[in-house]
Amino acid sequence: MDKSKLLDRTGAVGEDRLLLAKVLDRAEQAGNRNVPACTDFLSPQQQMMTLDLLRLAGIPESGYARLGGYSGAERNLFLFLPDWMDPDDAESQSPIRCLRASFREAEKLTHRDFLGSLMGMGIVREKVGDILVAPGSADLMVLDTVADFLLQSWDSAGRAKLTVTAIEPRSIHMPEVRCQEVRDTVSSLRLDAVASTGFKMARGKAADLITSGRVQVNWRECTKPDKLLAAGDTVSARGFGKFELTEVGGVTRKGRTSIVLKRYV
């Protein structure tokens, strides 16, 4: 299919369309030159858009690998594989480097501190994957095109001094994921009803948030307050965090449905 027509079918516009066009370029590069080719790091939403595009383009799952530097990474890149490469060998061709930025634990740096410092050095977000902050250090997934520069030049974040070293993926410090279990009953499994509980707001405000385009279900934008959710769905909203609908129970005597949410804090 013609690339322009394929992009039209995705419905993507603006920056999203440009992103998907670059994804297609990488896929074509792997096919035409018969060498591995990768995208930059993509957000969860961008990854879902990319998966939709690849399905439309007829590219099988065996034709690419999604890599983030470690199992369970949120930000990933797509590595497109030539015909001669087995998907099990994708890790050996990964362009991802793992760095550790160490600092005095008393400095209490945050994810924002590190991201701001990187942006100040001219490193665009697409070159950096997950940033895992722990007491006294932060482990970062970065593309090999910027890794050496950071090892040589990155020495501070805010007022804190940094010592940056390369590490192996097996040495990554995984920070504790903080979450809160919430049990409630809802009138239905509509997105606005569940989001009202998940984001601690009135149902009408939740509906307005959804129709404004700020809410995603499983990392895909959803503007329909009446969308029905199911156990396992993840809902996120810019500025309000995210939660997972972990359990859907029975119906109470008053006709309400019991639910259990895992709210990330």
C-alpha cells in the first residue's frame, strides 16, 4: 500500500503522523538494506499507535522486537529485523545502553530533575528511555548515539553533582512501585463512572476530562465517557496519574458493581 494512504488509514495527524512516517521508514530500511533498523524510544501511547500501523501494513510480529533495556520497561523502541535475523537474537542488536547517575542520597533528586538536566544539555526526550530513580542513584536507558556524550559530559542535575557510569542491564536498580488498592462500587463499568473513583473526582468532572481528550485507556486516547471497561484495563489522564481496574466483582443489592482498583501514587 502507498505510504501516504497507509498513514491516512491510521487517522494520525500532525506530530503523530510524522512519527508514524519515521516508523515506516525504519521498517523499509530493514527490508531494503537487509540490516536491523530501530526507532527512537516511544511513549506507551506512541507504541500503541505504532502497533496499529504495523498491523495495517501487514508487518508480522516476527518482523520486529520491542525493547526497553529491561523487562517491563514503559518506554520502548522498535527494532525492525531483516529476514536473516531470528527474533530471539534481537537483544544482541539492541542500541540501548544502561547508565547509572550516582549522587549524594541527601540531595533527594527526582525524575523531573534528571529529565530537566538532560533537556538542558540538548538531549531530546526520544533518545532517553525509562529513568529509574532510587536513593542515591538513577539508572537510565539511553540510545548508544548519546551514551558516550553523557558519560563524558554529564556531571550535574540541578545543584547536585553526578558520577555517571555504564552498567549492565542485570545491575539495574528497580525502584519500588507505590500503589494503593481502592475498593468501591459503581453504577456501571462506564469509563466516567470508574474514572470518578480512580481519580477521586465527581463523575461529571471525569466525563469532561474524558471528552477533552486527556484520558487514555490502555494507552489509547478515549473521548467516550460511556466506554465500558473490563478487568485488566489501565486508565491514565494527563495531570492525574493512572490506575488499573484489577477486579470486577458481583452486583450489590442496590444494583451497583463492586470493583477493585490499583491506583499508582
